[in-house]
Amino acid sequence: MTRYEFAAGFNACLDKVAELITAVTSNLVKKEDLEKLQRLQE
């Protein structure tokens, strides 16, 4: 597995985590937390 392949897979995983957090716990997660997660992904 190359470094690029790992990064692509990890990014897809983080996207899914963010999607699940938003869908399941939208009333429990603060907007700031989601923004921080987005910044970390970038």
C-alpha cells in the first residue's frame, strides 16, 4: 500500500465518520466540532 492509497482510504474513513456524526447526533455535536474535523481532514 502506498502512502497515497493510505491517505485516500483514511480520508474516506474520516468523511464517513463526519457523515455519521451529523446524521445520528446532530443535536449532540457542536458546529465548531464539525468545523474542526473538516480542518483536520484538510
